[in-house]
Amino acid sequence: MSRHTHPTRAPGALALVLAATACAPAEAPKPEVSPMQAKVDEYATVPLTADLSHLSDNDRQVVRLLIEAVAPMDEVFWMQTYGDGAAALALAGDDAA
């Protein structure tokens, strides 16, 4: 017997494969995503934490002062980049937090 499929069996096998794939549930269409949303989806939200337990009380105070010192620079950044930073954050909605 030959190792090749008999020519009369091929149409039956093809019909079986087509029938099996036709019975498979259709994949639900994916909703349209704007190009901007596609870019946003490339990023992940991650918590930004730091273990300060190894710092002395004095070192922790320095960290607090440094964070306070950058607040005016943060305001300048928002003004130079977006104009009204509060309005830009309002446009971002809940994801801005």
C-alpha cells in the first residue's frame, strides 16, 4: 500500500476539515481603538514606592524637603508643556491619578 493519501479520500478529508472549522464559534470583532488609545495601552500603570525604613529621621526629613522643593518646578513644567495643568488632567479623567 502506498504511503500517499488515496486521491478519493482527499475531498472527504477536506470536507471534514471545512465542516469542523465552520462549526467553531466566530471570534468576536474587536472594538475600534483610536490611535491615541493604542499608544496609551502600550504603557502600564505601576506603583511607585520606595523603602525609606533604612533612612534616619534626618534623612527622611531631607527627602520631604526635596519633594517640597520640586513642587514649583512641577508647576512650571505643566505651564510650559500644557498651559493649564489642571485642565489637562481633567481631560485625562480618572487615569490621570
